[in-house]
Amino acid sequence: MNNIIAGNIRKLLDELPSGISVVAVTKTRTPEEALEAYRAGLRIFGENRVQEMMTKRPLLPDDISWHLIGHLQSNKVKQAVAAASVIESVDSVRLLRLIDAEALAQGKCTDCLLQVHIATEETKSGFSLEEMAETDWRHVSDSLKAARICGLMGMATFTDDREKVRSEFRSLSDLFSRMRKQYFTGKSHFRELSMGMSGDWRLAVGEGSTMIRVGTLIFGERIFKAR
Ligand SMILES: *Cc1c(COP(=O)(O)O)cnc(C)c1O
């Protein structure tokens, strides 16, 4: 039993307000490390690569909900739909439609979050705020057969400037509230705002996050950068 991982999780859960979900980001971690997080009570695991999710998933208990949190290429949609319960990194309507068609073919319902680009770094992917504003999400949502739009995901700029991070999270939170009123009234499944990582989760929670995605805080520093 690795008491460090269990201790880190206990500390996080003690401080996290109730009702907020934790995605344990297991990218680059061994199945044994992931299992420690499971034993400490976590049931949502995040991977940013489909291949890594596919190799790890069969080695771990089946009641884990796997979230894909990294960019998904269209040629991997089939595997992603098979392996993930939630795809948090949907960054185009075209990708959403491919996921929908594949989920239908596999007889599944796939929950999706729309990833929005709120950071100033070019490297991070996602819809721009302009694209989000130009799209009629009610129309898109109503046309889906087996995929569901369950909320938004975003990553803030990697910086020590707390006010900048806070204002980026606030812009995502505002968008989330507006979309809920404008396009998803009466649709209770549109309810997740996935924002906040190891370094900025408190700020994200302060701005209304419903789901944080943490790796380093639980498992320690990653030795190999995933990207
Ligand atoms: C790696 C990753 C995380 C977790 O990062 P930490 O800083 O280790 O908590 C969260 N979200 C996404 C999309 C990631 O790729």
C-alpha cells in the first residue's frame, strides 16, 4: 500500500467542497499507482491518450469511469468510444458528430464535454469563445442520437498570475451559465464544468467548477511529460 497516494487523496478530499467530482489523472502512471487511487476511493480516472486508456483499463476494476481528457484524432474515435465513458476533449462539431455516429454503432451513450480554449497559450486546444458563440448548441444537441453534451471543459494558462487564471475560469463559468439558460433549459444532463488541475483547482472551484482533474497532486511529479 502506497500511503503517499492515499494520504494525498485524503488531504484533497478533506479540503474539497462536497459535490465536486475528482478525476484522477493517471497518464504516465502505472496500473499499480492507479489502483492505489482506486483503493483510496476514487472512481473517475482521466487519460489523455486513447492507447494508454485502452491498455490500462482492462488491468483495473470495472467500476471506474474513464474520461478522455486529451485531443482526440478522428481515426481513434472508435477506440475512444469503446474505452471512455466521458470524452471531455471534444473540440469540434465534426468530432462530436463522429463520436455520435460511433456511439450509435456501438450501441452506447457517450457523454461529452465541449473543450473551450480559454488560455492564451496557442498549444492548448478547444473551441474558441467566438466559435462557441456562433454555434446553435440547441440545434446541435437535438441532432445527436447517442452522444450527449454534458457540459464544458477548459484549461487555464500555466502562470503564477492568479488573477489571470481566475478571469479565464470566470469566462468559462459565465459561458457555462449562459449556455445552460440559452440552450439546455430542462436538460439536467448539461451540468458539468470541468476545470481546475493540481496547481489551480482552488481558483477553479471558487469560480464554480463541478469537476477537477488532478494528477500531480495525487501521484507526485510526472517524470515523463505526457505532451
Ligand atoms: C495532465 C492533465 C491534467 C492534470 O494535470 P496535473 O497538473 O498533473 O494535475 C488535467 N487536465 C488535462 C487535460 C491534462 O492533460
